Amino acid sequence: MRCPYCKEDKDKVIDSRSSEGGRVVRRRRQCQLCQRRFTTYERIEELVKLTVVKKDGSRVPYNRDKIISGIQKACYKRPISMQQITEAAEVIEEEILRQPGQEVSSRLIGELTMQQVNRLDKVAYIRFASVYHEFEEVNQFIEEVQEVIHRPKDTAGQKDLFNNTT
């Protein structure tokens, strides 16, 4: 592994931890030349290739980076770390992989993402919801904000994902 700072390929592993049910190994490393530390992740390549069914019926390959990108955009200039975003994406991906079959709806991914963004930051949640639900009028923003304000904390952002109720 090359050090991202000095590009030297001599490092030692300081700590290793499994996450996502053993599917990912997080390794904390230290460069032996510059002594700086960095983290690497090893992910098991999924044998099953997931396909996302979009609302127009088209199908595209599942891409974890799209989830991370969407969360990053919603959390722009908010006090949310990249680690928190990555952990949220891992929770979403774990739930997606629990679904039967090789296809998953973009609706399910969007709802799961909204739940995780809501847990991270309420402002980021409103941003994400406005794009996800394609708000076109100010009243839609106001209604969503009021719902977030008046909703009990333990059920915030949770909707019935499997019975088509929103």
C-alpha cells in the first residue's frame, strides 16, 4: 500500500477491524518513512451484481458511490464527517443486500438514504428530501420542515418501505 502523503510503499498495520458483518476490513496504517497515519478499507467483491430499477422502469447497475455522493451533497457545509457519511452508506447497503433477488428499486434506496440522512442532520435531511421528492413550491418545503419539527425523534424519517405508503 502506498502512503497517500509521501507515496512510499513501506507501511505497517497498526489496527484492523471488521465491519458490515465481516464484509469489510478497516486497517489503520502508519507509513514507516514519514510516520503519518492513514486508513484503508478492504471490501469483499459481491458475487451478486445488483441492478437498480429506476422509477421510469430503466435498469442500471448498483453503484455505492452514488449514495455517498447524494449524502455528501445534502451535507454540504454541515458538521458531518466523511466517516459518518460512509457509515450511513454502509447501513443503507447492508439493508439493500438483505433484499431478495438481484434487483432493488431506486425508491427503496431513496427512502433508506432519507432515513440515514435524517439521523445525521435535520438540515441535510430537508435538502435531500427536497431533491428526492422534487419539491416545486415553497409550501412543500414548509410542510416537510413542519413534519420534521413535530415528528417524534425515534420515528423521524421512517416510512413504511415495503407497503408503498409514504
